[in-house]
Amino acid sequence: MIGRKARYLVVPLLLLCNFAFAHNASTAFLYWNMDDSYGRLDVAIVDLQHLALLDSNADRKILWREISDASEKLESSLDSAVTLSNDGGDCLLQIQLLGLTSHLDENYAAFSVTPDCIPDQLDYRLLSDRDSLHKALVSISDGSQQRLTLLGANQPRLDLSIGDGSTFSRIYSFLWQGMLHLWFGYDHMLFLLTLILAAIGFGGQRERAPLPELMRDLAWIVTAFTVGHSLTLMVAALGWWQPPLRLVEALIALSVSIAALNVLYPFMGQHIHRLALMFGLIHGFGFASVLGDLLGDSGVPLLELISFNVGLELAQLSVVLVLLPLLWRLAVRPAWQLWMVPLACTGILVTGLVWTIERAL
């Protein structure tokens, strides 16, 4: 008879795998120039399909002509989703389709955003009714300074001034961005879950270790993962070297499958930390992709980079502290060994392989 707790826990694990198939958080990029009161908004073409019918001939290919034909509808939708204002009220916006660009190896359409006043507030609610995970990475500059922040459903409003960007607010902003990037990065989360499962073991591979001993062992594993991704995050974010993002994303997906396979057939034995270190190096390039794409050639402020990385670690620690005691308690149950771990890891393995194929192609 499967314990009630076992049933309640395995369902979220399987739902996480299924949800990962169906959804990836989308990202827009907003660049605002304080000197000229002018902005540019880049929106992924896959997201624009929620705003207007782009594939008019249903051939599953979206051409520039089709985007251009739908420009009026797109511009109107963006005008409703973006609000610029000051003490005098909302500014009238002129939003115009400029052309195509790319971010994160994806195709984007670029729009100019020109208000009829000098705004000091921004309200961003694009796709808020369709995608609660959609976010906008915002870069505000005045020629000599740059401020970076993140907007989304949980934080849609922003003060556009550069001057209020105190050290504390910059640290907090990038800490939070780092935490969100890990929590909503389903490939990173699934990889972390497999590290926890590998540390606990199952199916008579070894007896369940005491929780303090297990926490110590897992600390070494997570530390190895942290060292790996921190190194490559810095290398990529500082512009020293960034491999092709499509390759990085495919390898991250493959790492999820390999880590899940190691749970089922522990070919790494007691050396899981080596697996964590090796794939941590790859995941670091993935962590740096969003941050580096927003920063472009402007250089990376060291404070923001450190804060972003600390946010990743805090999110990672929170996942371990929540999941490890729960999974440890379940590890003595027959259901854990008979079907919970095999079924969950098989789902994770298949998910990773599907991601690998999709990203590689």
C-alpha cells in the first residue's frame, strides 16, 4: 500500500516533468534612453503570436511580410500593455515596428517606443493575462550610467530614474533576478532534483544514510555544482568567452538526462560531485545568457554579477532545504524504491532528451 505522503509527493514531481514539456518562461527586452526619452522593446516572435495572427497562410512559417502586415495590430496591443507616465498623467505613446533582431538564439521583433512627454514611471503588463512567468529585462541608461532590472507579473511597475538606483536596490534587484532564474529554469531545477535523488539513493543501492551525514554529502555535491557554474557565469558575463547558446542549452538539457540516468544506474558511484562540477560548468553559461544578452557590450558591473550569483545560490539552497528532508523521510518506504524514483527519473530522463533534440534542432 503506497503511503499518502508518497502519493502526494510523486504527483508534483510528475506534473513538473509534464509542465516542463509544455512551457518555458518567455522574455522581452526593453532598452530605455533617459537622455532622449526614447525606448526600444524587443518581443519574441513566438510571444507576438498571442497578440495577432501572424501565420496567415497556416504554413507554420512566419515571414517578415506577415509580421509587417500585422504591425498595426501588434503596435496597438503593445500600446495597451506598456504605460509610461509622470506626475501629469499617462504619456501618449507612438509604437512602431522597426525590424527583426535576435536574443538567446531566438527571433525577436523590435519596436520603437516614443512618448509625447518625459516619463518617470513605467508599467509593463505584456502577456500578464496569458503567461504569469513572462518577464521583461529592462536596461535604463543616461549615457554615463546604466541600471538593470526585471519586470513581470509580480513586479510590473518601475521608477525610470537612474539616481534612485542605490547600492541596496541594485543588490536586491539582482539577488531576486538570480533566484527567479533558478526557480523558473526548469532544466536547472530538474538537474538539482536529480543530484538530491542520487545522493539519497534507492532500490537497495545502499542503506539510507542519517540526515546529517546526507546533508554533508549533498553539501559537497551542491558546492561542486556551485563552483562550476560560478566560474563559467563569470567567464561568460565578463565577455571572456561564450560558446554558442544553442549548444549550451542542448548540453544543459542533456545533463538533465544523464543525471537522471545516474540515479537509475549510478555509474558515478560515490563521485557524484564530479558530475555536478562538470555539468555546473555548462549550466553557468546558461545562467549568464540572459544577463549577458541584456548587458551587451556595455560591460558587467561586478556588484550586479555577484548579486545575481548569490541569488542563484540562495534559490538553490532553498530547494535543497525543502526537498531533502521530505525525500529523506520517504526513502524508507517501499514505494520509493519500487516505483516513485524510477518513474520520476524516467520522466526526467525523457524530458531532458526531448529538450536536447528540440534545442539542438
